[in-house]
Amino acid sequence: MGTWVYGCDRCQEVCPRNQPWLNQELPQNEPLTERAQNFSLGTLLTMNDDHYVNKVWPLAFYISRKNAAKWQMNAARALGNQGDSDNVPLLVQSLNHSPHPMVRGMSAWSLGRLGGIRAKAALEVQRSREKVPVRLEIEQALETL
């Protein structure tokens, strides 16, 4: 998935029928630009249900309203795949505080990819607090460090 959070537009971009539209010089969509911060990876990772229902879901209504944790998990993966150690604090926060095991597990995976002293310390502390399968993700992440 690289840094994609939900789906991709590759099919839209390569479809010959879409080329006339895609090759136009269009003005920037100001309403979407104003909402861009609502979809930043850090915001998605740490969002609460209110943010998801009121800011994310209205623009992605075709996805279940019950999928906030999936967005958070995918944001954690994307942060790890960016390879930027500045993302470690966000991932540590998610590892320590997310109520969703799949989000904590993906945060552990991403911390393993990013590495560093703070990532390793957070993984070691959280390992004793977790149950399977999150603990297994933590142990695999620690093996990569």
C-alpha cells in the first residue's frame, strides 16, 4: 500500500477515457484544499469518532461509518512506509493509546520499519502490556531493529 491510506486512483489516471479531463488545467478546488488537514496521516491516525463521522466520512461516504479503525491502521502503515523518523512520536502515541489492536499492531510494525532508540524503547515497554497478536507484531518489529 505504500503511503496510500484507502484505495488508489491508478485506474482513473491511466484510463484513456479520462485523459481529456485529466489533461485540463483546472483551478484548485478550494473546499477540498481547506479540508486537506482533516486527511493528513497524523490526523487520521489519532482521530476520534467525531472527527471520522463529521470530517472524513462525508467525503468517503461509500465506505462504512464503522471503519475508522481501518483508516487509522492504514495511516499507521503509510507513516511507516514514508521512512521519516519524525513520525515516531505519533506512532508511539498510537501504540500506547489506541483502543484498537489492529491499529496498535500496525503502529508496532511501522516503528520497526522506522527504528531508532525511541521506537525500540516504546516497543519494549509495550510488549509486556500486549496480548497476541499485537505482542507478536511488537516482537517481529524488535527483531528488525
